Amino acid sequence: MFADYHQSIVDAQCEALTRRATSDQWANLSFEREQDRIYVSLRVTHPQDYRYVIRIDMSRYPVDPYWVGFINPDLPRARWRTASDGDPRFWPWSPMPGLHGSFILTFQGLFRTFWCRECTLPFFFYHGDRRWVPGAWPLERVVAHLRDAVELAEPPTRWRPIQQQALILAAGNARINLPQGAGLGTR
């Protein structure tokens, strides 16, 4: 019974997202669904061309908030479901999180890389006084806010050497080996 109910909710949320993307003419965004996961491909062109692939996990929605993560945009589509979505190399960087998209890449806590918005599980973990209200964050609103937040942040190709230390720290904490020159603004 729960599976049918959950499926109906996810179906309705995806239909609403399709209507919103069409009516608002989101030309820089496409998405596809794989069961209870939504993959959003988002291209930003300012200040530099970059493509993000965002995985939105709705497997616990509406009981729990969404899990939002960014995966390597160069991976073949077949690997998206199992790919890590916490690798900071593929996330936008917010120089001042509250003003530039609220992307946290090097937090010293259980969740180290996350989007700090009222629709994600890490937000409520770190803001224990707040309560999840599923009706306030339908999928189309989450994607609209993500789209706006990414536009405010810096793409990985624009990271300057000042961010390299943060990237190296986050990668080390996650036991990720970075390629030579990571975080220097080259790809």
C-alpha cells in the first residue's frame, strides 16, 4: 500500500515539474526520472559554460526531505544511480553560502557537502529547531530554487586557488584522491 501511495506522490510531483519547466521555459534545464530519483541536467553559461547533473532522491518523500546531490557530469548515464553525489569537485561553490546559493562543501560534521535549504535532510540535521513541512517544498519548487541557487554560485571550472585549500580539505576528509591541479580553475 505504501509503495502505491509513494508512487502516486512522485508521479504527481514529476507532472507538476514538467508543467512548471514548460510554462517557465527553462531552456537551460532538462530532467529525467528513474523510479524515485530525479536527474536534473542544468547548464550555466555565466560566467563560464558548465553542465551540472543533480540527483534528487525522493525515496523517503514526503516523510523525510529530499536528498540533493551533484554527480560527475562526465559519467555515462548508466552510472548515475550509483555515483557519489557528495564529491565537492562537482558541486557549485558558494563564496558566502547565504548569498551565493547555500552550497556547503567543507562542513566539519556528519554531512560535509550539502545544499543548506529547507528542503534537504542535512538542513534539518543542522537546524534541529526547524520542522520539515512537505507541502511547502514540492519538487517543482525545489528545482526552481536549485536553478536559482546554482546561478548565484561559482561553477567548479571557476574555482580560484583560494578555494583549492577548501577543496583539498574536503576531499581529504572524504578520502578522495584529487588529480593534480584540482581547484585551480582548469578542467
